[in-house]
Amino acid sequence: MTTDDGVSRPRELELSAKVRVTRYFERLRFWPAFAGVVLMSIASRGRLAGGLFFVLIWAAVLIAAAKAWLGRRAIVGTVRARADGLVISSSQADVSLSRADITRAYADREGEGSRVTLERGSFKRYELSFDDPGSGRALLRAMRLSALDTPLTFSFFFNLRVTIGADGVLVAWPLLRRRRFIPHGAIEAVDAPDGETVVLRLQGGKTYTIATRKSPGQPTSEQSAFIERLTDAWEAYRAGIAPDALGLLARAGRGTLDWVRGLRALGEGQGGYRGIGLTPDHLWRIAEDASAPRESRVGAALALRSTLDDEGRRRLRVAAESSASPKVRVALEATADEVDDEAVAARIEGQARVA
């Protein structure tokens, strides 16, 4: 682990992923050809030149579309992420991407797993798909591109701009010259009743609705990525912990036994989690919070194993009995009952296969 700027982070995170690389036509190659056609049509104003002009224009457009379509390809490989970038290794090729070249990065849910989108300029995009729901957040944190590391702005209909940072949400209407900042501390819940709105439930019973309808011409809605980004930052704020602390609890593609062993070591102080403000009180708060993400609750309980006494085991059993999720219930019970890492992992793994 490294502790530069006071935050504990893995030096390198290795995950298995399905990677889809999307290339768009390259502007610098397309526009010189377009300019040449225009100049040629101006130089010769005859009917033949005019027809040739339109033929060449359509040919250039079709070539650009073909390049965009053929540029889409999917590879399956291993992703190694660090603070300075990532490397995608596969049997076909190795792709290196520097963090400095990434213009936007965000994660969202993809079925039971997660997906990370990395945009490189306006004409190239990498989509990394993971089977584990926590891998997306873990990857962005390893590269220092998460909601806790750098603000990210989402654009919606009517030029609405919503920026999510570690401290709150900034909603801006540039056309109306209006802005409103909502701190995470004022938010009690985040709801998405439909595909076009996100409702922030604030203290005092008030609500604030953000219209997340996509703008005309926008290829896809960014609502899912917006909700994931907002939830990530808000959950970390609610837990009262420093940036990246929740990432220490994430499974992040690890096998069950490795996850159990890693969190036991973390609870014993080998991971330095107290140095970033993640205290036993914080771990209990997460483990007993029914609204916390399932993976975070189990991870917090596993990190508490080395400090559990009879009262602590009783608290975990109470939390397990009140959980509606079979996976959480079995994991908390295993943490309270079992001593060996292998036994805990076997019970968690057995439940994962059944569910």
C-alpha cells in the first residue's frame, strides 16, 4: 500500500475484464480531404464539378462511418491499473493508456456487474466490463479518477450541467446564469423514479429533482453513470471516512478467500486503515446500516473479525437476522460464528453459488 497525500491505496490493481474499444473517425484525417473537395468545387464551377463535389462529400461521410463501425472491437483480458494509467493485456494485443490522456472516466452498473467508461478525447472510448459490481469503483479509485478524487460534470437537456465532487453536488444552468450547490450532508436519500429524473431527498422532508433527460443528439443517457457517481461520493460522506476508505472494503475482483484474508489483515492493522480515518466505529456503522451497499456491509464485518468479542459477535448476529438479503445474512453469520478464514470463505462462497 502507498500513503502519498495521506490516502492508503494499492500500488497496482489487477482485474479481469471484457474490454470494448470504440474508435470514431479521426478529425485531422477527415477534414483535409473535405477542404480539398470544397476548394476543387470552387475552382471549377461547372455542372460536372458540382456533381463530383457531392459524390466526394458522400464518399467521405461513408468512409468516416465505416471507420467508426470497424473501429469497434471487443477483447477479453487483464486490466492493471495504477495512479498513472492502466495496461490492458490480452492474447491479441497490449493496450496502454496514460491517465493524462483520459478526458472523462466514470462507472455504472451493467447487469450484476459493473462497467467503466474511459474517454480519450472526442473520438476514442474504452468500455471495461467486470463481473463484480465493486470492480468499477475500485478501478477508478486506483487511478485516482473516482468521485472522491476529481469532480466530474454531466450534461443533460437544456444545457443543464451537474458536477459531482467529494463534498456535494453543483447544479448549474449556464443559459439562465443560475447555480445551486447541495452538500452531501444535506442529502438523506437518492432516488431514481424513472429514466429522466433523479430525486434528492433532503433534510427536513424537502426534495430536489434533477432532470436527467438526455440532450437532443446525445447518443445515450448518462443517468446511470450519474447515479453511480453520486451514490459513491454520498455513501463515503455518510460513512464519515476519508477518500478511498470504502474501496479498501471492496472485493474488487478478488477470490472469496483472498477477500476474507485481506480484510482480516486490514482489521489487524496491516493495511493502515485507521490512518485514513476508518475506525472500528465506522466499520460497525457500515456493517449495521441496512441501507449500505451489500458488499460494503460484508467487507466491514470481515474487517471487524479480529476485534470481535462475545458482544461483537452478538451484534453481528442481530444485524444478520434483520437483513432481508440472504447473501448478507449468511456472510454476517459466518463472520460471527467461524474462526478460520477458509470456513468463512466457504460459507460465503456456498451462498453465492445458491443465490
